[in-house]
Amino acid sequence: MWMRNAQRMGVALLCLTGALLPQVSAADTAAEAAGPPGTGWTQVFADEFTAAAVDTAKWNHRTDVKANSAQRPQNVTQSGGLLTINLKQESYGGKSFTGGGVISKKKLRYGYYETRAKINDGAGWHTSFWLMAGDGSTTYPAEQRTEIDGFETDSINPTRTMHNVHGWEGSGVHGPLTYGSGTYDTGLDLRQWHTYGIDWSESGAKFYVDGTLKYTAPYTPGQWMHDYTNVWLTSIATGSLPDASKLPSSAQFDYVRYWQRDYYVDNDGPAAYGFTTSGTWQPSALDGWTKDSPVVYSCTAGAKATWRPTLRAAGSYEVFLRKTATPDGDPAAAVRLDNNGSVTTSTLNERTGSSGWTSLGTQTFASGTTAAVSLTASGTGCVHADAVKFVRR
């Protein structure tokens, strides 16, 4: 790892007798020593950028025209274990400057995201590591709901950055929710390598620089804030016009990694991988816990819905079932938590209280697919199936 980092920094290792080894800075060491806080994390997505070109099975290119630049796939290159976004003065797409970026094809949700990056030298560029649904053809897609900015740095102020959470209602319509750190001085030269982390959970987002917590967004997300997002690594010209005397230049990313600790299974969408039903079920007009994700229901006694997560790590998890409260709900639906054959049962009354997560208790679970939650209709009223979650404790 040290040798790889030395090569990336352009340091020549001398093998002559008596030659001095190069020094590794404290900031560089701290950056490498980052990673998710706490225990129970499993890495499930990464790109170390060691291939000779961008892996288009993993990434889309940013191709929009925005602010002072057009974004070009040709500006994004890989070599020496680095993803480089080349920043140029050239006429393209009606603009005089071009930038670029990549957007993950894989959609992810709660977990810890991390990259190691350095921005360009010279004013006029906005480099960022962020999460939002989309493919890079526009920053205002119809599916735009959650935006989480791991860092946003304007190169005119190379020691300053900001972290944000934005709620969108799709196609560029901003929702009521916005939290941000404001632009602050990190005390670091961000033109050098630094590590940036996002710890995103259902109840908030924490932002790290070189393993140090810098900002916590204290939001209680609305329904539109639970959707899956893509990872964006981008640099575009915005704000003041770029300093042409510093071009061509580049922003670079060393890697991107994602770890998971909590597990959600929904009745539809990307998280429906472990959801099955038996008996007669129908789509409901009632909203689920995520935007555009209605629940399903059954009024037939014995109809059963089952959620089976794939736990990537053994450990202690608190299990929750999402309750849908409605006047014609099932007052005596049977709930069954199966922990590899050890079963805990309870009853769910959907006619009382309010909709929300209902705890089924905390247990120690093995990794794999040996845990499951099921909900069975009593035949009195209609039972509603939405989602379950296993939250690491």
C-alpha cells in the first residue's frame, strides 16, 4: 500500500546504497487510515481505479452542460490507480471550458461512502463527491429526491469546503429540506490528497475529512428522502470564470468505497430482493415509507408476506416492521420473526396508533439469509405489507 501511494504521489524510490526513502506526510497517512467509524461494516462496492480506462460496467459519464462548462467523457481518464478529470479551455457545447465526471450505475442507500481526492490548482472549478439519483445526463432528473454532498470545493478557495443535504421533489423542484455546514476553512490544502467520508443513515448524515467528523446534518427525512442514489465524482466550471493560465489542469480521485451495516427489505424497488408473498395481494393507494412506493394489502385470512434480508455480517441487530395504520386495517395480524429456526411471535394492530416502525426486539443473527420476518392476515380487515429493517446495534 505504501509503495502504491508513493507512486501515485510521483515520488521516485531510490535503490542506491545510502539513498533516503521519501517521507509520507501526516495528512497522507491520516487519509489512508480512514474508513467507517465503529464496527459491523462490510464493504460491498468499490472501484480502486486500477484499470487502464473507466469501467463503463460500473460508471456513466457526466455529459450535461451547466454553469461555465460542458462535461465530456473524453476528459475522464485512468492510469496509475487514479481517476483523473481533465479540466480544459476548449469550445464545446456552447461553452469555452470543459470538465467531466463519473456517476455509478449501481444505486445504493444507507451506509458509509468514502473517497480520496485532490482538487485542481487555479480558480473557477467546482469539484465534488456526492450522492443523488441520476445518470449524469442532467443534474435534474425526474427521480431526483435525496442529494447528499460529501464535499463541494470551489478551487478559488482551496482550503474551504462544504457538506450539504438537500431534499428534492424531482426534475429540479426543491423540497423544503436543506441542511448544510456552510463553506468553512478546513485548515488543509485541498489541492493535496485528503479522504472524505459520508455516514448516511435513515435519520441523518455525518461528514468526515481525514477520519475526523466535521458536520452532522440533523434532519428527520420526509418520505422523499429514503430513495436509492448514485455516487457522483465530478468537476465543472462554475462561479468565477476559470483561470486560463492554470489550464489544462485536473481533479483526481484515488478510489471510491461503500460499506453497509443496516439492511432494509421493501415490498418493491431495489430493496425488494428478499420480499415474497403467498395468497392474494393487491397494490394499495396508501403511501409506503418511501416516495412512489405504495404498500400492498390482503384481506384474505392466511395470506402471508415475508421479508428475508441478506445479512453480510453476523452480529446484534434490532428488527423493525413498518406498520401501516388505517381504519380498515387488520387488528390482529400475526407477526413472526424467524432467527434460523428460533421463532418469536407477536400481533400487529393496524387500526390503532400511527404508521411507523415497530420494533420486534434485538437479537444476534448469523450472516446470510437465515433471518426472516413474516406478516400473516387474520381475515378481519386488511393487512398491509411495506418494509422491514435490521439495524446493527
